[in-house]
Amino acid sequence: MCLIRCYPTNPWLALCLKFRMEFMAEHVVDAPEVDLSKPPAEGMVRVTFLPEGRTVEFEFDSLPYEGHGQPMSFLDVAENFHVFLDHACGGVCACTTCHLHVKEGASGISEPEDLELDRLETAAGIELNSRLGCQAVIEKPGAYVVEIPKWNRNYVQEGKPAHGPGS
């Protein structure tokens, strides 16, 4: 199956993947270097993605929304800044591949709704701080740290770069 997903033989699928990669390259927010010695400025959101250690910062409620997860969700942030967070269902809360752990900033994100809680019941390694990246919406400026669990990292998927830890 991985060979089919990584090397599509269907020309329409290959074209679709090529288009998606080109589209993503054109619709990315530039991420300037973040000074971690200072807290985020007023009205700013800072998100650190572990274990990659990638930190991005942007003005609250300013990201362009391209339909991946809920607007201002961790998946939306990840996609805008080219941080890989798997989302096999396209970010519609139909799988658990964007499962992550909220390490800091939980008070600034939306409460999980019943659909997300139901879906999380099927996730491996669920913890009290588990959320789906497509559903956990940043509701106010501040600093957030999220971790993609080791068993949930898929760095070879449909044209995504193999840029995970150790590669």
C-alpha cells in the first residue's frame, strides 16, 4: 500500500498530488526567526511543534484559510507554515492521524466538541492533553506548545517531504 500512496500509478492521482504540492508551495506564510527569549508580543500567537522544535509566530486571526481543519486550528497553522502534521481525512475529523498532545497553552484553545471526543476514543495513546490538530482551535493570542506523538509521525505520505527527526 505504501508504494501505491508514495508512487501513484494512476496518472490522475499523480497530477492531483503534483497540483497539491504546487498549490501548497504558493500559499505559504513566511516564517521569520522567532526570538524565544521573549514572550510573544501583544496580539501574537506563537506555536512550537515538537519534536521538530519548529516555532512559528503570527498575528492572531490573520492566517489565510485554505480548508485544512478548522480555521486557526493547529492543523491550519501547520499547513500555513509547512510543518508536517498528517491528516489523512483532509482535516474533517474523520480519522485520528492529526492527534497531538497540547503541552502548553491549553486554556487558550477551544473545548473539544462531541465529534472530536468520539473520534479521540479510537486514537492510540490517548492522554488527558490529547486533541485532534484539525479541531483544536486557537482562540486567543499567546504561546502554545504541541507534540506530535512518536508513533503518530508519518514522514512519507503523498508527496510530503521526509523532514522528520533524524532524516
